[in-house]
Amino acid sequence: MDNRNSVATGGYSHDLLLHDTDEELVAATTAFVAEGLASGGQVLVHSSEERLAMFREVLGTHPRLEFGLDRDLYLSPTSTLFAYERKLAEGTDTTELWVTGTVPFGADHTEHPAWSRYESLVNEVLGPYAFHALCSYDSRVLPASTLEAAKLTHPGISTGVDRMDSPYYVDPADFLCDPRAAVPGPPAWEPAATTTLHGVVDLRHARHLVAEVGATSSAVDRRTIDRFVLALNEVLVNGLRHGRPPVTLTVWVETSRLTCLVTDDGAGFTDRLSGYRYPETNGPRGLWVARQLCEELIIGSARTRGPFVSG
């Protein structure tokens, strides 16, 4: 096992800190922040209001040190993931970004897997950039399943001072196949609507169908429905162009959620991570855009034959 005393600057790192005391958390955060500042990097410390007050008292101020509230920065896994990607890919500042804090899992344990998948996808999305993260997990309050997933999604394990490559880490594509990722499938109940597309001429009808069902049978606001329909359109176009028509669209509606399953008669996607990496100049952008317009877009899970869109 490769043991190192610090994070190698100029590259990428994503480390897990497991702690069961506030003293451990403060010591590790202090060491990580000090290393980030010493490297010349920009450092962000994020957490709850209570913990940020504790960190501010210990860390003081610095021109390259920022503090942020989880409730402002971590609205959802998807929005957070792509916000970091756009900042690093589109920014003109080449300064390394160092981020430490606790992923805001929340009290509802059913929402934890989505954030665990976010932690895994960080390695795919931010791996090409000068980005360093130390993610703190409090073993006193988090369930064992969340802590186990954390070990699978972080390439490194750290105390803030000493770190080592994790023996538990699995690549994002493999993690999405692991039961501990709890990748969702389509709802088990009867769908609200189904339609078949034979060509691009059917796209307008499909968009109208989903917009109409969402507006009349859910409480989802119109702007969210419009964004969802745009994401779905990209997936449908992808199926018509790169799959084997006809393409089948199935729609489920809940009070606060729309879900669609898109299938065709082709061989299916082989790349579960398609659309996460920042697109190359003049490269395809459809799935990359679609992923940012909905809550989650699952490609080729074990329980589906095609893209599964939820928002």
C-alpha cells in the first residue's frame, strides 16, 4: 500500500476522513487547509452553520480561504457535481481548488445513496482537474451503509496529515453496478402514459405528452417540467439516432416527481458514465446537457434496457 505524508499537489485527490470526535475533525481540517494554502491553492471549507463557526475560530482568515454553508452549496447531487465541473473547466483561474467538508446527507436515510453516487462520480467528473477534496464522515451519526459506501467511493483515506491509497475503492462505473450504490429503477406501479416514436417527427408529440401529464397530474412546477422535457428530448434523440427505432417512452407521475424510461431495440449503451465528462470542443453535448436538466439520468442499469430519467 502506498503511504504518503501529504496530498500531491498539481493533480487530483479525493480522500475520506472517518472520525468519531470533533477534535479529530478539527485537526484533520486544519492540516488539510494548511496544505492547500501552502500550495498556493484556493481553499473552501463547507459545513453546517454550527460547524463553520467552530472552523472559523480555529482557522482564522486568509485571502485564499473561503467558508460556505452546505445549504447554499449542496442543493442536490447533480447540481453540485456540475457546478464544480463548470467552475474548473470554464474558469480562467488555474489555481488549484481544495475543498473540505461533510456531504449533507440529511436525516432521511433513503436520500443517502444519491449522495454516495455523487461521491463516486466526483472521481469521473473532476478527475482531470487540479482538485483536492477531504470529505469528512462522522461515524457517530451516519448509518453503516453510508459509511461502507464512502469507503468504495474515495480513492484515498486520510487523517488530514497522513494518507494512503484506499484498498476499498472501486471505479465509478463499477460502483454504479454495486448493490451498495442503490441505483434506482423505474417505479413498480402502472405508468401514467406510454408512447412509441418511429422517427424524429414523433418528438413533438412525446414532449407534449410528458409536459401535459406532468402539468395535470403532479405538483411539479412548470419550470422544472420544462427542464425535464428538454432533458428527455435529448435522450429520445439519442435513442433515435444511435439506437434502433422504434423507441418506447414510458412515463410515471408522482406528486413531486416525473420519471421516464426510454428503450429501443438496439444493443444498448455500453458506457454508463457517458455525458458526465466536460465535452470536448465541437464534441457531442446532448447527454451532458440532459444530465444537468434533471435530477438523475441512469444509463443501462441492471433493471432497465435503456436510459431512465428522473426529475
